Amino acid sequence: MVLLVAGIVGIFAVIICFALFVQPRQEEQTRTGSTDEAWAAAGFESLRSNGFMLCQIAPTPCITVAEFVFLDECGQEFGRFTSALKRSANIACGGRSMHLYIQGSGINRTMYSGKVGGTANDSIVIRDDNGVIAEIWRRGAWPPITYEVAYGGEKFDVRTGGWRPSSPGTIHHNSEQVGAFRRPSVFRRNILIAFEKNLPAELRTIFCSTVLLQ
């Protein structure tokens, strides 16, 4: 029994050490790596040759909340996602503050259901003080999962990969691919995400926020 307890304590010690010291270092290496290294890790060379830009969702050092920054191809921040309550988050983009609310039936979802301006009471709503900016519907309970995103009168499909955390996902507008994303390592929270160059920063921010929901 003593050996069993010691073994369990040892495992937890290794996990905590990895989370506090090893993982942040690896994530920072991914964040600050070269453009060529990032494209190679993403595996989206065909999109690169088609003129896509490679952005990144990178975790911040904050340990009190889940916080991620959205970086463009030059490493400049264009958006930020910070968890708030269990079923909501704060999103920033270009000086604009937005809030994400997950509606539905179930614990911690009914507090927002039908109260945040969505067209349905089981959708995910992104809004600011002036009204709804985007509305998202999750389709499916098991990977791959599709998120239908309504923004600016247009519809987009964000489709996650399979069961493996490193499986690539895609973003489509009608039948045209406008993005793709992948987590390059199961041990890092960074997500590499390629976009068509003409997508506005706000829409890229909404897609990045949607990818974080998976």
C-alpha cells in the first residue's frame, strides 16, 4: 500500500512538473519558431502555395484562467480569448471587447439561454454591448464536430479533426476552403491555423475562438 501511494504521488509530481516547467517552454518554442518551421509543423504546404497566411493560437503564461492570444504571420497579436465563467469567455480584437456565451439546457448553460440575443436558445453567441456579432451552432457530440458559424450574413463551417488531438480541421465558406487548423503536438496547447489572406481580423478572431471550443 505504501508503495502504491508513493507511486501515485510520484506520477502527480511528474505531471505537475511537466505542466509548470516543461510544457510552457515547449509552447514558447512553438510560438517563437520560424515561419518555415511553423508551416512544416502544420503540414499545410499546399495552402501556403495558394497564398494562405499562417496564424497561431498561443497560450499565455497566465495560470489563474485559460487565456490565449491570436498571432498573425508576423507574430503580432490580433485577438485574445480569456475564459470567464465556465460557460462564457471574453474576446478582444482591435480594441473591441466581445463576450462569448454558451447557451443550452444543462448545468451552467441555462443562465444564458434565451437571454443573450441569439436566434436560438441552444446556440453559442458572440456579442458586444451593441448586439450579436456571430452565432454558432455545434453539430455532433463526437469528433469530428462541425460548428456552423453565422457572421455578417454569411455561413461558415468549422470542422474539427478526428479523435487524435493533432488531427487537422478545416474551415469552409460554402464549398470553398478558407482555413485549416492543427495542434502540432499533443503536449502543447498551441494551434496553428491557416487563413485566406483577405479574411478580416475580426472574423479570424471568431474562428480562433470557435476552434478553442473543441
